[in-house]
Amino acid sequence: MDEYPLSEKQIESYQHDGYIQLHDVLTAEELRRIRAAVDEVTEANIQRRQAEAGGLRDYDRVFLQMVNLWRVHDTIREYVFSPKLAGIARRLARTPRVRLWHDHALVKLPGDSKPSPWHQDLPYWPMNESGSLSCWMALDDVSVQNGCMQFIPGSHLWGSLPPINLSNPQDIFQYVPDKEKVEPKVMAMSAGSCTFHNGLTFHYASSNQTDRPRRAMITIYMPEGITYREQRHIVTDGLGLKPGELIARDLFPVLSEG
Ligand SMILES: O=C(O)CCC(=O)C(=O)O
């Protein structure tokens, strides 16, 4: 299946709510391949952290984060360049072209697992414009027991708020005037299903209370016209981007055009 079917109603719902859940996006074979690749890099990462720092940091209890794996693993590169996923992002964002911002695997390890606190993504990203969106692919069946995502519908329309410290979080709802009315939507789903969310949408994931890792593979897409805002970020530090310059070099390839 090269083009995942997406109705105008679904696109409108994404635009209205700031997120969407899509079922059975990966085939069984695609899921098997990306799981094996993420397991491989996770194992190597844990070994490296043990050797370099003697164990995991507080942040790793929220999730073990491994960024831009497309540059180090062929199977992950194939996954990130998948026209099926990038085509969904392009149609949801109603943009002629999407580029890669970055990928990352987020693994919640079992034992002393912490929730991913309520936050928006855009405040961490060095971008002037909003509209970038993440595909959060479940590599395991996910529920509140092992850390599925939750979203606040419509929160992408509330502007960009100060970034939250993920390992020592502030309460993002302090910025929301009608916070009693806010109702999170819980995204339990089976492996191979995914959510897409706008970089401004409030989201959260519960801790992993099971005895197995919760594995997710995330690809972040930029719509046409995203420009650089000077701010430290692991992906852009040292690239010499000028404020206002389009984020459009080889590190940020076009993944879908139409
Ligand atoms: O997977 C998680 O625990 C959180 C994911 C997240 O914050 C994101 O994809 O932006």
C-alpha cells in the first residue's frame, strides 16, 4: 500500500483537533523490520550509557531518546523515507511538500518509569513558523498501562508557551484559562497504528508500568516554508544556519511532494 487512504473528513478533523489517530498503517513485515532495527539501536545505546555514564539519567526514565537514526541505520532510513508516511503528513498539513525535521525512537523502559509530562513540541524547536507535525508510530500495543499518548483537542490553537522541563516538569495548564474544561483523549492502539500531532498540540504519555519496553518511532515533518529561529538544538547546532533562513539542507530532505 503506497498511499494510505485519508478522507477529507479526517484531514479536517486533524486540522480542527491538532491530532489524529490512524489504524493499521504498517504492514506486519514493515512492523517487524522497524521493531528489530529499534531494538538494535536501543541495546547499543543502553550499553554506551552504561560504559560512559555508569547508567541511565533521570531524563532516560521518561524515555530513552535516540535522535536521527536514519543517518546510522539503513532500515530506519528506509522507514523514515517511506512515501506512505510522509504522504499522510503532507496531506494532513495541507502543504505541497514536507521535509524531515528529525526522527527519534522513544523507548520507555520498564522499572522506575516516569510519565512524559504535558508539553508542546514547538517551543523546543528552532523554528519561526508553526505547522510541523510528528508521526508517533506504536511499535507495541499501547495503553495507559505502558505509556500511550494523550492529547488535548484544539490546544494547537493556544499559541506557543514556554518549554517544559521534561524530567522536572512545570504545570503547562497554568497557562490555560479554562483548565477545568480541558479533557484529554487517550490514544490506546495496536502496534503498527499511529498518531500524527501538530507541534503545538498539548500531549502526554503515562509511565510504563509493565515489565516490557514501550517502543515508539517518531518522524517529524516540516511543511513548506519553515525558517530558522536562533535557539540551541542538537540537530541544528553547528550548522551555521542564519536566522530567517529556510531549514532546507541535506540534513532536512524532502520526503513527499504532490
Ligand atoms: O512517547 C512519549 O512518551 C512522548 C512523545 C512525545 O512527546 C512526542 O512524540 O512529541
